[in-house]
Amino acid sequence: MSLSSVQSTLSTLKTCQTDIGACMDMVSDVALGIVEAQGMDNSPALKKLEEMIMECSRLDREINCFVESVDEITAQVRHEPSEAMVNLRNSVKERFTELMAGVTDAELQRHSKVVSFKDSVRKYAMQAGQTAAENEEEELDEDIAVTQSQTNFICPLTQVEMVNPVKNKKCNHYYDREAVLEMIKARHRNKKKFRCPKVGCGNTDVQESDLELDLVMKRMIQNHKRQTGKT
């Protein structure tokens, strides 16, 4: 086994992690659809989806443990005689087994997308309940409500309705994912920081790691488009 083949394998695994993350987002989106249809956040179907996203969390952690194992072992044998590479596979396997033995359910529950799944289901169930209650209020000014919703859905960068809204964990402001990532990269290429474009915000250094996809907001925007006849 050569170090180049090892690095190629790691690159493939990291691509798999991206796919796992996308799968977890899809599971969360399906869960929100169930909440919307059933008006509850404790159905058997949701329980199955939670089990599915936990399995994805475990797969993601397994890849992290494997990558960590490979990095540790290859660092040790990199400057040793070529004979040391013969035992690389077994050494990595042993270290991987050690790392996985320390993985707990509590750790898997702390995966950012598992946390997001639970928060999104809870928030969307509350949102659905609030919407139902508001619909029963005859004095609700629908024009004002629609105007406020449209304002909340507008990306401060593109000035149009967001498609994939991401929330900034530091200042709680929203942007369209593609637009904000492009702006962050453009600023970084010029060795500059990207400031939150929301008027009055004091967040002067927005990082990609600060952003998280908000599936509840995305579904609200999609519902708003259906209700207003937008495509």
C-alpha cells in the first residue's frame, strides 16, 4: 500500500461525507413535510427518520475516525523504512477500532445535523400550531402579514427571495447560501473580511463555518411561493 493510494482513498471518503450531509438534509426535509401534513412531531414515521439520521451520523463519525487513524499512522511511518508500510493496513485498522470504541450515542446525538433535525422538527411543529391559531383570528391583517413574510424572505445580498436560506449562528441573520458563499470567497481572495450585509449588524467577520442551512425557513419560503402562485 502506497501513501498516494491512501490519500486517494481519503479523498473519496471525504466526497462520501458530503453526500452523507446532503442525505441528512433530505431526511430533515422529509420530516418537516410529515410535520406539516400530520400537525404533530411525535409520529412513528418521524421516529424512523430520526433513526435514519442517527445512522448517517454514525457513518459520518466512522469516516472521521478512519481519516484520523490514517493521518496518525501515516505520520508515524512517513520517515521510516519502506518495510514499515507493510503493516500500515493493520496499524490503521487497530487505531480505527480504538477510536470507534470510544464513540458514544451521546456524541452521535451532538452531530450538528442531528441537532438541526430535532430543532427543525420542534420549531416547525410550533410554527404550524401558531399558523393554525392565527388563521382562526378574524381580525388578522393578511396584507400586513404577507408583507412582513416577504421582507423576512429577502436575501440582503441579492435583494430577492431566498432559495436556500442559511442562518448566521453569530448574528442570526439570513442570506441565500450561494450568494453569501460567493461573497465570502471573493472577499477572502482579496485577503479581506466579509461583513454581515444586514443593516446595523455589528458582525464584521462572517465565516462559512458560521452558516447553517435553515430547513424550516426554506419550507416556509416554498409554502409562501405556492400560496402566492410564484414558481
